[in-house]
Amino acid sequence: MSSRFPRGSIVKHKSGDIKGEIVNVFEQGDAPTGYYVKWDDGNHSYHLERELAWANVDRPRMHYTQQSSK
């Protein structure tokens, strides 16, 4: 079982537009995967996977490579 958001992923909380970075992933057997997030406002908090979504950022840091045009 792998986590949806690897460490370093840029995510947002489903309740609003604040964005943050996954700094730690907690996987424990059958328990829901949890994430420790460092938010843009400087706060840190723990969230379950269902509370987070991929952030729509101008320059994503993960899972995106731009093809160079030749």
C-alpha cells in the first residue's frame, strides 16, 4: 500500500485555498494514511489523506516535467 502524496508533494486542504508541502507520511497497517503538512502560512498540522488534494500551483515540484521544444 503506497501513499497518495509522497513527501515533498504540494497539496491543498479541501476546506480552502491554502497550500502546503508534505513533510512526513504516516502509514500504519490498515489505518488511514496521515500526512504532516507545512503550510504556506508557516503552520504545521496533521491531516488524513481524504482531507487533502493536489494543489494547482504554477510551478509544481513533483510529478511534472516540462518537455523542451526543439
